[in-house]
Amino acid sequence: MTCKQLGGPCDHELRGENADTVIKAQDRHLRESVRTGDAAHEPAHEEMKGRWRRPVAAMGWYRDTKRAFAQLPED
């Protein structure tokens, strides 16, 4: 999946064995991008942080992401 597919602004590829691994990679990517001064990633980073403050909404996003991951072709 890409950063953009997970709500971010870029086409950085995120790989993993399952959706949880890809989500964690996206979290790391957003944190690192913001830490290095990439302002384009700030809105997605804030959304990621806020997502877990609203568990019901977060679960909807999580289920949608898992579904999208499952539909990807295998490499």
C-alpha cells in the first residue's frame, strides 16, 4: 500500500505481511516525515494521532484498511 492509500500525501510504498504491519509502517513513516520537517505529512500525522482518541471511528478506518489490504494483489 502507499502512504496516499492510507490517508497520507505521498506515494511512499509501505509493505508488510498483513494490514497491521502496514498500518504500523505508515505510523512510523508519518512520524519520521513530520520529525524531519515535512509539512505535507502533518495533517495525516495529526489525523493518525486523533484517530485513536475516537475508538469507534478508528475501528471503521481500521476495518476499511484491512479490507483494502486484503484486496491487493499478492507480489
